[in-house]
Amino acid sequence: MSGLEGRGKMIADLSLAMMFGFALVQALLGVWHWRHPGTILPMIALIVVAWGVIQTLLRLSGVTGGAGSLGMVPLLKLILMLLQILLFAVAVRGGNTLDRIRRAAAAGPAPSAD
């Protein structure tokens, strides 16, 4: 086996390990968010996906040195990222509503106007 084939296998193994590592981190963050719902994780995800949309639009326009082609894969990627932005924005709004409900419950019942 030549050195180039060895590097290719090493890169493939590293890519596979990173994929499983990221999946594990996402699973742990999902469990944590399920037990402690809030707005922090959806906000972070919203920022990351918005950054991805900006990069994809720049790449499609050819500003960043990309080919600027509007193939089906980049277009599908852009549509899915826009859908993710919508879902994460709704998650942030739901987290804010949940926080408001928790604060109202902790404050106790409202005084009566009798």
C-alpha cells in the first residue's frame, strides 16, 4: 500500500470518528435541552444556521470564489437551512414563552381585585 492510500484511509477514519463525535455531542445537547428547556441552544443553532445561509448565498453568487452555479444540491441545502431558521426561531419564541410562564408561576397567584 502506498503512502497516498494510507493517508486516504486515515482521512476516512478521521472523518468517520468526527462524524460520530459530533453526533454524540448533539445527542448529549439534545438530552440536556430536553431536561432543561430554554432559549440558549435554539439561539446558538439559529445563529449557526443563519451564518450557513449567508455563506451559501455568497458561494452561489460567486463572491467567495465559488463557481456560482445554481445546482439542485446547493438550492436544496439553502431551502432546508431556511426551514431550519424558521424552526429555530419558533423554538426561541417557545422558550421565551415557557420562561414567562415559569416566572408567573413562581411569583404566585395574582392578587384579586376585591
